[in-house]
Amino acid sequence: MVTVTVCVGSSCHMKGSYQVIKTFQEIIKERGLEDKVALKASFCMGRCLDGISMQVDDEPISHVGFANASDIFYQYVLPKVEEE
Ligand code: FES
């Protein structure tokens, strides 16, 4: 199980973190990854100046935005799912 944590603290929320979560939820559903990806929300991760903050397992990922959310999923989340 790959754990994807997206910050929903106020700064990331203002930048659209709920849209990012929604995009991830759609991809997870489309690809039937519900048993392989755990999507979680987090309070401030302490990197408010780096775009929307998220983490894939223990790996921090910055500069996430609504526009690149699906690219981020395919670049960082899917390879980890396929590794398992
Ligand atoms: S609010 Fe997201 S890192 Fe601070």
C-alpha cells in the first residue's frame, strides 16, 4: 500500500489542495487502485512556500499544483504502486 498525503493546511488549501485530492481520487478510481493507494489529508507540513505540499510514503514532494496533479501522480505515485 502506497500512502499519499496531501496538505490541506490553510496555505495549501488556498492553492487548491482539495482539487489535487479530487484529481488523485479520480485517477485512483479510474485505474482501480483503491486497494493499493491510501489517500490522506494532513495539516501544515511546514513547506508552505513550495506550492502544495504532499508526500508519497516518506518522500516529500513540493511544487504540486492543480495543473500538474495528474502528472505528479503518474510520476511519483504510480511507479511506487508498480514496485509493490
Ligand atoms: S499549509 Fe501546506 S505546507 Fe503549510
